[in-house]
Amino acid sequence: MSNSLRVRSGIGPLEDRLSKSARRIWDAPDFRELYPAYLVALHTMVRAGVPLMEAALEQVLRTRPADPVHAELEHYLRDHIFEETGHDEWLLEDLEAVGVPRSRALDALPGRVVAELVGAQYYFIRHYDPVCLLGYFATIEGYPPAEDAARDAAERSGYPPEAFHTIRRHANLAPFHKGALDELLDSLPLTERQLAAVNLNAVMTMEAVIEFLDAVRPEPSA
């Protein structure tokens, strides 16, 4: 079994839970009120993406000569930092389109789940192996909100199309990013130790994203 398939197989059983939690937001009857809070919460996570990759790149450059995995990982991180720069700005522009000042997101205190998830990435990067970050991206970039769900929600909310640019862009970019990540995973000479760590982080990230969505829109029984 390929590296990418092993990673996808590990998080596959959680896909139904993720979909259910996401639909609870996009199908919410009070979506108009919910959407700005969702964007603010999402910004607290997305703004950490490039700094995480920069931290991983810094660690890779220290260990690259001794680890062939890190030599290949360097190229991916450099390219992906370039590709992901500015995505947090997209969310701020979406917020402004719904009438919310960007300061609300910039000043927002991250919730426990985001702080724990992002903090775990720094631990993996600095105290275990920077390749672990690939597990984080396997989840974060592999399951964007569906473009049709965003379109339906936009129609129901009355918000202008500009308020959904981030969702639409990610929906279009996700297949390419997912494919590039899977190709990288399959090309890397990962040890069993490294692959196990990537798998662990992918599952941890998926569980955290589900909890993140549930915090934005809890189940009615909660």
C-alpha cells in the first residue's frame, strides 16, 4: 500500500463525521448570523498555516544533510509557502464583505481546539520530525467545503458573492493541492517511524477539525 493510501485510509473512517459537522453549519437556518463567526474562527487557524511551514522549513534546513526525506520536503515547503501566502487575507476580505471589520478576526483569541491543534504542530516539528506536518495538510487541504454548499448558503444568506471567495478558491485549489501532497507522500522514502507519525497527525487533525466545526455550530442536543 502506498504512503498516501495509508494516510488516506487512516482518516477515511472520520469523513462521515466531518461531513455531518460541516453540513450542520452550511445548512443552518441561522446561517446568516453564523457565517461571520465561522470566518473569524477559521481565520484563527488559517493565519497559522504559513508560520507553521516556515518553522518546518527552518527545522528541515538543520537536518537536511542527514535525512533524504527532509531534502525533498524542503522543496515542497518552499513552494507551498508561496502558494499559501495571503490566504488569511482572503478571509479578512470575506469578513469585510459581510460587514464585519477585519479587526474582529485579527484580535480574536483562538479557541482551545485551534490552540491545541496548532501547538501540536510546533511540537511535532521541533521535537519529533517536521515531516509530521504533512499529516496536518492531508486533512486541512483534503476536505474543503463543497462549492455548491457555499453557493446555496450564499443564496439563503443574502450575502454578496464576494463574501465567499475563500470557500470558492479553496474548493478549486484543493484537488491540485491534494494531488501534489499525495505525490509527495508516495515519492518520499519515509521510514515506518515517520509514516506512523504522519498518520497520527492526520487523524489528530481530522478529529480537531471536527471538534472545531462542532464548536461553531454545536449539535442541538448539546
